[in-house]
Amino acid sequence: MKKTRIAVVQMQAKTGKVKENLRKIEQFVKEAATKNVDIICFPELCVQGYNREKARLTAEPIPGESALTISKLAQKANMVILVGMAEKSSSEKPLITQLVAFPNGKLGKYSKTHLGKSELPYFTPGHNLPVFSTDKAKFGIQICWDLHFPEVTAILSLKGSEIIFAPHASPVTVGNRRDIWKKYLLARAYDNSVFVAACNLIGYDGVGQSFCGGAMVIDPKGNVIAEAFNGKEELLVVDLDPATINTIRLQKAKSMSGTFYLQARRPELYGDLIKY
């Protein structure tokens, strides 16, 4: 991994106001470009807004109008852009997808594989755990509820991910994001020797739900290196120093504290994981 400057955004997304939300995304990208950001991540379903009942009505194909708009932004800003959107699927229920737009015009995507109980009636789960590459770093994506499943982070790390981007759409009703994230996101980073970069929707969505916001970046040793919980829309820019992760991944550590724990696994003992 090389030194990488990332940005995570907490933003308000109004339900069904796609053009308005895209304009806001564009403004954040322009701001990030002035700060020479390499990769920027926006929250879950920030293009159409997070509304389970209306997602099917506003879902778009990829590529489609919104995806192509984001692609043009990525090319113009010379930046990798991750945005959350409802994607049309082969069923009536859309996917919760994080679009990945690269500066060379290529598009990638990850669709949420683990749906919350309240999402199951409205969305289709994804079935793949892709890893994406830039000339500076490899990264994976886990969306909100996905982060409660340690196996996903482990697989992404074993496949080469050095950064896990974690876009959320967590409402005010679930409680303080900072306190909750510190219970498990730090463990995801430490156990798997990855950076974790999380962000959340914030504010009222225009139809009945409010989101609590928050942005946090954690290093591969489980330390919070940057956070923003100011109750407002915000761009959090962070430089990721690769020294620690390179020492761990390249097995250059002189002590046990620098071990890449996943390399010491004993998969032959873990068969029960798929029995229950």
C-alpha cells in the first residue's frame, strides 16, 4: 500500500430528490478535489435517499443516468468515488449498491450481502465480495449491517483489501453512532489488519426519518485516527500512512504485535461455521 488520502462524507439525502442529492455529491467531490483526495466515500443509498418503501420506485440500472453522472465526476476530479444507490435487480426488489467510479471511466459495484430484518421485505441481497484496486491501495466495501459479520471483513482482508469502506444509513432511533461503532468497527480493523473508514447519512430525509450522522477512520491496530460527530454535513479528509499495514502484511514485524493474524488461521477447525 502507498500513502493514500481518503475522504468520508456525512450528508443529508432527501428521499426521491435524486438530482438534488447528486448536486450535493458533486459539491463534496469538488471540495475533495481541492484537497487532492484519492478516494471519497459517501453514505448508503445517498443518491435516492434511504427509504425502504420508495426504493423500488427510484431504483436505477448500473450503468444508468446517475451512475454515468458519477462516472463523469470521477474522471473530471481524477478521483475514485463511492456512492450508495438503489440498483434495479432481476427481481422486483432492488439491491442496496455502492457504486465505485474510477478516474479512467470504469465502473465497479458492491451490493449489500447482509440485509437487516427491516430491509428483507424491500431489497434483494448481493452475493459477491469484490476487492477493488487503485495504484495506491486495495479496498473492499461493507455496507452498514454487513459490518456485524466478522467473516466478511476477514474474507476481504484475505483477498488483499487494505481499506474497508463502511457506508451507513443509520437512523437516530438506533442510538449514538460513535459509541456503537467503537464496540465493533475497532475490532474489525484490529483483527483483520485493515483500515476501516465509516460514514453515515445525517438529518431529515424529507418523508419521516432522521439520521444521526457520523464519520470515523480507524487504523489497522484498532486506533481511531480521525472522527467527525458534529451533527452537521461534513467532509472528513484523512491521510492513511501505510507503514504499519505494510509491516504487518509483508511480515516485517519483529514482535508478535505486528502479526497478520489471519495468516495464522486453522481453517480445518472452522467447519462448524457453515453448519449452524
